[in-house]
Amino acid sequence: MTDFRTPLSRARGSGAAGHGASHWVAERVSSIALAPLTLWMVYAALAVSKSDYAGVVGFVSQPVNAVLIVLVLVVSGWHMHAGARVVVEDYMHKMLGRSALLVLNLFVAVLVTALAVFSVLKVALGGAL
């Protein structure tokens, strides 16, 4: 049987052409967002480095500081997940192992981020005294 289609028509529909661009853009956007957030986080760490426990709780209890800390955690968690996903997709060739690692990566990223955000909110809302 002869296939009269062109190589382009045979290639269409096979593979993930086009879906990687959104991941690439999301990684770059999270990197750009992390740049000023990281600078602010360094400032915040230096600001509370000489404080006692009550001073740190007071700092985290301020709404702007709590929101910025949560933003740092969420964007970092997303960026960590996206970066590890790319490594797994690029270097794992067995489908079962790749799928298991991708699911594990998602669960770990969500769990770590959720625990960190919960901890900040607990301190910010006064439950950690």
C-alpha cells in the first residue's frame, strides 16, 4: 500500500507540538516574578535576623509582609514543580517511571507549598503564639 501523503501531513497530529510553548512561557513568567520577590525576601530576612520570636511574629503578622511571603512560596513552588517536570520529561524515557515521577513531583510540590503557606498564615493570623 502506498502512502501519498507528504511528510508534513504524516507528522501532523503525532506528538505534542505546540504544548511545550505554554510551559516555557510559564517558567519564564515565574522566573521574572521571582526576581523582585527574592530581593524582597532577602530584605525581609535581613530585617528580622536580629529580632526575637515576637519580632518575627510581628513582622509576619503585617498584611503586606504575609501576602508577599505567601507569594514567594506559591511562585517558588510552581517554579520548582515546572523545573523538575522539564527534567523528568527530558531525561526519563520509560513511560511508567516518567509518569510516576511526574505525579510524585506534583504531589511533593503541592504538599510542600501548602504546608509552607499554612505555616505563614497560622503565624500571620495569630495562631502561633
